[in-house]
Amino acid sequence: MEGGFDDTVRATARSWREEFPGHDASPVLLFMRLGYLSKRLQLFHDDVLRSHGRTLTEYQVLATLRMNGAQSPTRLNGLLMLTRAGMTNTVDRLEGAGLVRRRADGADGRSIRIHLTAQGVRHAEELLLDEREAQQELLSGMGRSERRAIEHAIASLTAAFDGQRTPPGHETRRRRRRRSR
């Protein structure tokens, strides 16, 4: 990437060297790039899904159900990191569009599972294939080894996040309040 965001990263690196000599700025720069990439990925998904009239969350629910079969709302919450309210609203919208249906769980009549309708299966497959095509186009300039290296680095960073609930040296407000009582 020439100019633009790269200029911002270079300027930040210079500022760190000047303001905090002897301190490695690479973590800050990496997180800047990840934040920028996160925003760009959101825009990428929005562009692909807009033509289908779907949001990223709706796409994720449909794709998860298509690839993994019917799920409980709790399981979907866990997989997609949504709030209960967010999941309920998303499923309500998809149900209103005729793409999913809530059914009582055969094993436990007290709980429900979210199922794709026949229309939902077709729509999910269309979304998955369009998304994959757009991803392929975006990554077409990268070789297989470069993609694997990125995949490995992201897996390592994900494992680092999953391995610790609170960043080192930081406490939640709740823990601090309990101790101060």
C-alpha cells in the first residue's frame, strides 16, 4: 500500500522513536494495522452483501447454519460473539424474510433451534459463493505461501487473545471495585 494509511503508520513510528526512545513501537503499529484492516474488512463485506440486502451479521448466521446445520440461539451467540438481543433481532429479521425458522428442539422441547428454510439454503449458498469469489479476487495478488503465513500469524494472535481474558497488567473495573471495598 503506497501513501495514505502507510504514511500514518510511518509517522506514528517516527513519533514513537522521538517520544519513547528505546521502546519498541512494533506492537502499536501492528495493532494500528489490524484496526485499519478490521474496518476495511467490514467495508469489504458490506460491499459484497449489499447487493443481497444482507448485513454481515445476517450473513454470518446464514453461513453458519448452512455449513453446520440447525443451531440453538445460544450456540450461535457463542460462535458469532453476538449479544442475546443482537441474535434475537437478527433471527427475527431472517425469519421475517422467510430464510430461517425457529423450531422446538427434538431432544429438549423447552429449547429451540434455528433452521434454514429451503429459500434460506439457496440464499445462504448464493451469499457464500459470492463472498468467496470476492475474497478470491481480493487475494489474487498473493501467493499460497503468503496466504499461509498470514493465516498462521492470525491463528497465533487469536490463540493469544483466547488464552487470556484480561491483558497483562490490566484489571476489570469490577475486580478493582471489589478489592477497594
